Amino acid sequence: MASPRTVTIVALSVALGLFFVFMGTIKLTPRLSKDAYSEMKRAYKSYVRALPMLKKMGVTSIALRKSIGTLEVICGIIMTVVPGRPKDVANFFLLLLVLVVLFFHQLVGDPLKRYAHALVFGILLTCRLLIARQPEEQFIERKASSRGGEGHATSHKKVKVKVS
């Protein structure tokens, strides 16, 4: 049976992955929700207006929205279906993306209710990454030696050590 740690990591990975696939898709196409897509377009226009440096670099609101949406979809798919280390890399990129989005919301002065979901999912991404990077309980072999009258007797014991 799988350990509670494994179950937690898998559940968080799938849930977070599906959420970011959904949110990324909303940024890329109006097929899921025309209202949400229109709101995303409006929001990203305000982000680019609030950050003149992006305009100077030639970044349009469309390019910003589509690049963030594409990154969310790709990382979301990796979080959902790809096993191993790539999940942690995708988790890290999504965490950076959430921080950028939180910066944008603060920059334009959005109220908390507009970016509360980003805070919650940022916390969940952080928790998933911390749990995934925490080492499993390790079995460490210790040599215990005792000195006897005629020499050394050596015994091997497995000791369960919790590393935190």
C-alpha cells in the first residue's frame, strides 16, 4: 500500500495540474468560458499598461497572456501525468508564475478577492514542493561494536531514523 506521503503528493499533483491546465486554457481560448476569457484579456491589458518596461521590450498583452497560459498548460500536464523529477520542475515554474501574477495584481491595485485564488494555489504549490522534497524515512545501517575479552564482536542493526 502507498504511504500517506505518496498519496498526498499524487493527489496534490493531479488537482494542481488539472487546475493549471484549466486556467491556462481559459487564457488561450474562449471555448471554455467567453466571459472568463474576456476578463483575462482585460486584466492582461492592465498589467502591460501598469508596467511600461514590458511595452519598451515589445511585449504585448496578447503575448504575455498567451505565454503565461501556455506555460500553465504545459506545466499542468506535466504535474498531472509525468512521473518523477519533472513534476518538481513544473511545480517550481508554476510557483514562480503565481508569484509573478501576484505581483501583477498588486501592481494594478486589485482587491484581495481578485487574487485570493492565486494565494491559495501558491500555498498549495509550496506545500506540494516541500512534501515532495522531504526525504523518505531512511534506514541507516549502524555498526555497533563491543569489545570483548578476546577481540571485537561486530553486529549490524537496522535503525529507523527520521530525518527532518
